[in-house]
Amino acid sequence: MMAAAGAAAGAPTGVELSRKGIWAVDIEFVKLQSCSLDYILLNGFKSALPDEASVAKLAAAVLPRRTGIGAQGFILLRHGKAAKVAVSLFGARGAEGETDALRCAARYAFDAGLLGYERSQLESGDRTAAVRMLDSRNVAVSLPPPTIAGSPMQEADRGEIEAQLAVGDRMVPFTPVELRGLHAVFLSDPGARPSKLLQALRKHALFRERRPSVEIVQLRSPNEIGVRIWRPDGRETPAGSEAAAAATAAAAIHGFSEREILARFRGGDLFVNWESRDKTVIVAGGVDYVFTGTYYWETWEGQIG
């Protein structure tokens, strides 16, 4: 992993119409990662890009690993309305995966002086998330309370927190959790491949046309779990804050774990605390700078916006 040079950098340095109809820009970017999930970040506070639509085109150019810089998602920092700093995320998994991007964005924003306090907030889409620097590397981000069938998990009855899934000739128990996306949490080995589980879940009455991710949890101790995640498209992902929170809530509601635990993923570790007071979930993990660079990008003037 390359050391970051000028970690607080991150803005286009010049924009010009170099030839008639061509819009060109040298863009300084920062690449960060958390739990093997990597993001390219653009500091829009200094950005000369004309609008967010052009950033979406830029993200489409830089995210492919074979033809661009390569990353899971593209983060744009800009002025917010509900908070000082707003985050726009491109190319990632929608609400599922957003918290991992917020953790990277918060690390950069604190380091760059955009957030001047140990505790602060980031605006992202339809929510404002509380963020906190725990130390020079670890960042905590808040998630809303987990629910089951639209009701708080704390108030769900036993029949709601444990559902049954028909896989071949067997019935496999799982816990359905809604938390910035749908999660089917298996607290024991389901004895079937994730692709088979995903196929069966699409037919389940709880989900119908909605597509959940699959989390298979290994209960290691009351304070530690191992988690593997498969997205609705069948791809395994190295880690995920929403998955960590859903797995913690499922394990805790069944009495298998404490509410504050260490979730170990293939990509790294996340610390999770399901608050008993307001039922929110705090997920914390380390964020590292991978490298900084400059990307020259040009497009037809008529394609901007």
C-alpha cells in the first residue's frame, strides 16, 4: 500500500476549454480504503466541476479497475444543507455500503479541516449521520435502528425475528433485518451455497420482489462474531457496515451475543455497538489513505450537465 502524499489535498486544479467544444480538467483525488473497500474522493469544496451530473460522468470514467483508476465507489464532498459537509456517492451499492463510504469521507474531512470537531455530522442523501474520530485512524458512524417488517427489532415477537427458508427439502432458519437495505442473517451454517439461498429468498413471502443480501454469521463468543456477506447479485463482498450492524442485531436479539461486539470480516474488523438507549447502531473501523494522484479528464462541452 502506498503512503499518502499530501493527505488533505483533493480538488481540481484547473479547468479550460483546451479545444473548441472540449472541456478539460486536471483533478487531484485521494484514494482511501476501509476493510478492503476502496473509494476515490474528490473535494468539491474546491472543485471547479460545474455540477453533480458531470461528476457522475467522471465517476463512470475513473471507477473501472481495468480502464480507470479503479475503486468500489466515488465520493464527492460538497457544501450541505442539513450539515456543513454533504457526501454524494457514485458507483457503489446504493444505501447498502453507504456507511463504509461515510467512514472514509469522515476521515478525510476531519484531516482536511472541513470538520473541526471530534464529533460532527455528515449529510448523505435522505439522512444526516453522526460521525466521530476515535483516534487518528478509526472512525465511528451512526446507523438508524434496525427493523423487522417495518417495526423496531426490540418490539418484534419471536415469530417475526426467526423466519424459515425452504432450501431443497430442508427448512433453514434466518433473521430478516431491514437496515439501509434488506438482510437475511443466518446465525448458523445453512448448509447450502449462497447462490441457492439467494434464489430461495427471492421467492420468500417476506421479500417478494425485494432482493436481500445474505449474511452468514459464525458465533465465536458473546463479544465476537465472524461474518461473510453476499450481495443480492451473488457477489461476495469483503466487509460492510450495514451487514455488521444487521448481524449484531440478529445475534443480540436471539441472546447469542452482547450488543457491543467485534465483527470480523475477510476484509477487516468492525466494532459494533447497538445502543440500548436510542436503538441506533454505531459502527467503527479503521480508514487508511492508499494514494493521491491527478487524473486528466476531458469531455465534450455539450455532454456536461
